[in-house]
Amino acid sequence: MSEMETASRRRLLLAIVPALVFVALAALFWRGLSGDPSEIPSALIGKEVPTFALPALDGIGVPGFDTASLKSGRVTVVNVWASWCVPCRQEHPLLMELTKRQDIRLYGIDYKDEPENARRFIGTLGLPYAAVGIDEDGRVAIDFGVYGVPETFIVDGAGKIRFKWIGPLTPEALAGTLAAEIEKAKTPLP
């Protein structure tokens, strides 16, 4: 093979390899980003809730809550929300529906929010929560493994996280997955 043919093949290879690498990376990123975000696993499933104490959102008539209050023997659904979160506003009517269940408690963690904005949000859309804790710096949400708001956790009566829903709840999720996971959480872990 002549020196000219070798140089020509080398240039062709230098042009093709980066293009193939780009296509492979693009396919990996597309595959990773096109999944259902509610299916991201949580390392905290089956583990006790983190240790925390959240003050109440003043002016709405419900208390804050802490780790001990999630170990009361009842299943608790913990919803992480914020007034600035558009999907939180969209899922709020479903949370109002969820409060009709007598077999659970619904608690809210107000994430990195201004108290006045949170009160206005609750005042406009309704109060579905039996307790609302303010997480001003986001530390408790980080300890729960929150990726972003809204997120919803099911905590069994022993204070163990049994399920995590990432993103806004849907009517289908509320009637299907969430309802089934609430029932599972009523059975103690071995």
C-alpha cells in the first residue's frame, strides 16, 4: 500500500470514529432521558425515614412534623411540594381527593419556599395535608433523596419508606400504583 493510500485511510478513519462515538453517546443519552422518571429507584426504599424536625407553616392551622410522627403505626403519604412548582399545582386536586381516604394520613413538605407564597397556594387550592413542614434550605428533602418537586413517598407505620413516586401524581397513578403501594405498606416488612 502506498504512502498516499495510508494517509487517505487515516483521514477517513479520523473522520468516521468521532462521528460513530457521537452517535453512540447520543443513543445512550436518548435512552437514559426517555425513560419514565417515576421509575428511578430509590436507595431509601425499605429504610427508615431520615431524622428531621420541620416547623409548621404558620397561619394554615396544621402542625409541622418530625421523624417520630411518621412512626405512629399509620401509613403516611408524604408529598414534597412548593408554591413555585407548576406540576405541584396540577397534582393538587388529586391530593385533595387523596385526603378522602380514612386509612392514611397525608403530610406535606414545603420545599425551599417563601411562607407567604405557600400560604397563598394553600389558601387558593385548598389544604389537603394533616401536617405541613417547612423545609427552607432543602436539607430534609435531600435526606429523603428528592430529585425535584413534586415527589411523593409512602411511609409505613414503623417509619420506613416503602415507595417513592417522582413527578406529579396522575389519576391513573392515584387509582393504580399509589393505591396498591399504600395497601402493601399496611403489611409490616419482615
